[in-house]
Amino acid sequence: MNSYTEWATAYPEAALALGTILTTDVSHSGGGSEARAQQRARLDISRQGALSWRNNVGATPAKCPDCQAPQQPVRYGLANDSVRVNQRIKSSDLILLIPRMITPDMVGKVIGQFGAVEVKRPGSVRTTAGREAAQSAWLALVAKNGGYASFSTGSVRL
């Protein structure tokens, strides 16, 4: 099975149970947690035949394994090369691979389009300051280069 749709067709009771778990106490108009909104978004993405991965971004202190002396922190997550870079651009919560059919003039091959979704808790209001400005900068970069980019409070339409 390659998609949620195939799995849901083969196991309708399990799909119904999963849908109930992931949508309980969540509405698109408000309430619920960002984690729950992210679960809904990932389910929507899967239902549309795309893949998604959680993109944790941050840094952790590092120590020499032999002498325990402090070393440079270990940075993780896309576009998190330094503190300075991370202040200007913050990669999204979800990274996507979206299968796309190329137009006939491009020989009809399927490609994988890069995508990024920044998830916020239902009912939250976007701002253009600080962290959200850096998140918007990442989404603008992805979109400018032909990728799929969006903010979501739990629903994603590719």
C-alpha cells in the first residue's frame, strides 16, 4: 500500500478509528493544541498521496566524550546553520515530498515537489514579527523556488 487512501479502503474500521482519534476536540475555528493540529495536517497530507516528516529545529550543548570539555553545540533541523541564520529564517514544522505529474511538454514524468508547512494551533493569529517573520521568510523562499509552502491550523490542501 502506497497511500492513506489505499490503507483506508482496505481497513475502513481502522481508518474511522484513526480519524476519530486525530479529530477529537479539534476544530478549524479555534481550540486544540498545535500538536493535534499537526496530526490533522499530516493526515490530510497523507490522504492526498504526499509524504511528510517532522522537522525539529534547535541546538543542544556538546561535550568532549573523553574529557567532558564543552564543545560547539550540535545544531539540527533544516536551515539551522547558525544562530544568526536561524534568527532570519526558520524552517517549517513539516517537510513534504509531493508527487507531481509533469506537463506533457516535459515528457509526462512524475517528480517529487519539495514542500513545507508551518503549523499553528487552531484559532491562532499570524503575525509578522520575530519568530513568525523568520518562518514566513522560509515559506517565501520555498514558494519562490517552486515548492509548496503554507501555514496551517490543521488542514492542508496540496
